[in-house]
Amino acid sequence: MRSGRVVVVVYDSVRLLDVTGPLEVFGMANEHGAEYELLTASPGGGDVRTTTGTRLGADVALEEVTVEDGTLVVPGGPHWQATVADEPLLAQVRRLAGQARRTASVCAGAFALAAAGLLDGRRAATHWEFADQLARRYPAVEVDSDAIFVRDGPVLSSAGVTAGIDLSLALVEEDLGAEAARLVAKHLVVFLQRPGGQSQFSVRLTAGQAGPEVLRRLMDRITADPAGDHSLASLAHGAGVSVRQLTRLFREQAGTSAAKFVESTRLEAARQLLERGTDPLDVVARSTGFGSPETLRRVFTRELGVPPSAYRARFRTAARPRP
């Protein structure tokens, strides 16, 4: 059993759940026999105000804390530009990372690690919305825009907000074993290992952000009726453009193909039906445009890593209290 010190860096405009999510995981592990020493550290040791307006009091000044052979956690926030411009903060992150057994970021905290040079030549994750910005600003970083979390040597990085919980559970498992991590996950009522990657959470948001009006209307049409006829020919005819022009619009403005967007939308619709309902798989497949249970299973397994029956079972267990 190995626990040790966990230092979480806090600063003004940090996202509250980026901080409290990992702390809850390690704290829950302590309730079941672990011995993590949990510390929050802020510049100068003063209070910080989070994205919610909640004020957090730090345990120690960032400049004074040490984390020998422990874990350093760097949360993120929406104003990552200010974070990467804060050289004193980055200097402390570098110092502590040099002492730590492992260094982890949550969400946009990956920008701080990248600005500190800790992700150069490494694979990393961040929130899907920030992935392109991280890759453009720090070309030495190999950004994985779909991963929930990534480990590359002693440096870990996670996707948006709640993914810090997934990452912290993995660290507890590394320290204390799978059974301890399962127990913590059970008490927090979360997956020990959630199905799929974070791309599953961005489909409908993409529809609202795509460029030209003609493309937004098409995406709205697809998301409103996943089971409809969304072949290239049908979509192009409905939009009054050629198939070639439609293909170019999706590639240039949405960063994907029309077929992939249709499949992702249908996958999201199927997920929602499986999470909330009890319809047989053949009904789910037909009502979401997959046509057959075999096609549904193939796409689920390829994209989420689990068949639809297993996916539903996870939600059924969590959603239905025992009598």
C-alpha cells in the first residue's frame, strides 16, 4: 500500500470541480484505510476565488510546499491564457514536478503543464473543446482529443472537469490496488472505468457551432431525426448543394465527414435510449437509424469499447435503486 502526499495547485479562476473531484477521490480512499496527505497550495498561501465564485482557503503557500515522491495535481480553468502567462506559477509547477513521483493535470490544467515544458514530446489529453488550441499552441505535445485521461511516463493528463475523478481513481488503483479503487468508485457512485471516450459528449454541441447557415441547418436536421435518410445524396439535395460541395463543407467547417457526423449522432441517440429506456436492441437500432442490432453492436464496440447490452447494464445498475 502506497499513499503519500498529494498537492493540488489552486489559483484564482480555477474550476472548482477540477480541485474537489480529485480531492474527494483521495479523501474517500483515506476513509477506507489509505493515508494520503492532502494539501491545497496557492501562490502566497492566500485564498483563491474559483469559477463558481466560491472562495477556497489554501493549506500552504505554493512557494513553500514540497511533494517529494508524492503526487502533484494541476487543475484547470476557462482562462488558461492567464495561467500560461503566469511565470511565477509555472516556475513552481516545474519545481514541484521535479520532486513528485507523478504529475497530473485536470482539464485545461494541461496548458500549465505544456507551458512549463512538462508535456514536450509526450502524449496528453485535455477537454475536447480545448484540444485543438493545445495542439496549435504547443506543437511538441501529442494531443489526444478523445481520451478520458492519458499517462505518458510520470505525467498524466485528463479531459474535462469530471475526468479528474477518473484519473484520480486510476492513481488510487496504482497505489492501493483494484479492489480499493473499486470501493472508492462505488461509494462515489461513478464508473471505475467509464465506457468510451470524450468525443461522445460533443456531437450536439458541434452542430450548434458549425459555420455556414446551410451546414447548421443540415446538422440540426440530422440531430432532430437520427433515423432519417441522411445519405450524402439526400443531404445535398435538401441543402441545395452538390455532393462534392457538401463533403467540402463538412470537412472544412465541422472537421469531419457527413457520414461520421451522422453515425456519431445516431450513436448518441442510441446511448440515450439505452440509458433511459428498456426497448429491445432491435427497436433501439431501428429508431436511431442503425437498422439492425448487429450494426448497433459493431458501432458501439468500435467507438465505446463495450457492446450496447453491457452499456445499458451499467446504467441500469446505477439508475434503478433496489427495493
